Amino acid sequence: RVKAVAEDIGLGDKLETEAGLLSHGQKQWLEIGMLLMQEPELLMLDEPIAGMSARERDLTAELLQRICQNRAVIVIEHDMDFVKKIAHKVTVMHQGKILAEGPMDQVQADPKVIDVYLGH
């Protein structure tokens, strides 16, 4: 099972590598892999791409698209370009309350979201 999860998260060739020697992105994937080992029905990830290179962000988007096929994944993220790549449904919050919810295009066009986040 460890080998299968390592392959799923893109670390199949790193099984013999100490975690401290992995890149920042690889360490994030390792954390996700540790969660996947528990076979959760729901994953909650808080800013999973913080500090990653552009390439690592792309690979993380691909990873999340794969793992959401058989479980729910909730991602808290401020990088809207990344969110566009992975989200089926977007919830925008402001001061602890839901401001808008729905498909990305609909949420981005919502006047409340534009007012709060763009100041128009």
C-alpha cells in the first residue's frame, strides 16, 4: 500500500529518501500521502501550495484532481489561479461569513465579491 500511495503522490522514486531531503513541494505531497494512507472520505487542506514553485503548484493541482475522484477534498486557498484548476465549487468567505458560493465564474462575477475583494 505504501508503494501505491507513493506512486499516487508522485514520490514513488523517493521511497528511500529521508523526508528532510525532499523539496518543499515533495514534503507537502508526503503529508498528503500520509493522510491518504488512512483512506479518508474527506481531506481538508489549508493552503497546500504555500511556498511551492510554479511547477510544484501544477503538479499539486494534478494530484488533487486525481485524489478527489473517490473522496471529498476541501481546500482553503488564496491563489485563485490554483483554485480555478481544481475546484468544482467555490465558497468565498469574508469576516467569517459566506459571501458567495458556486462555480468559479459565477463567484468571480458576484457583485458582493467584487466589492469586498476589489473595492469597486
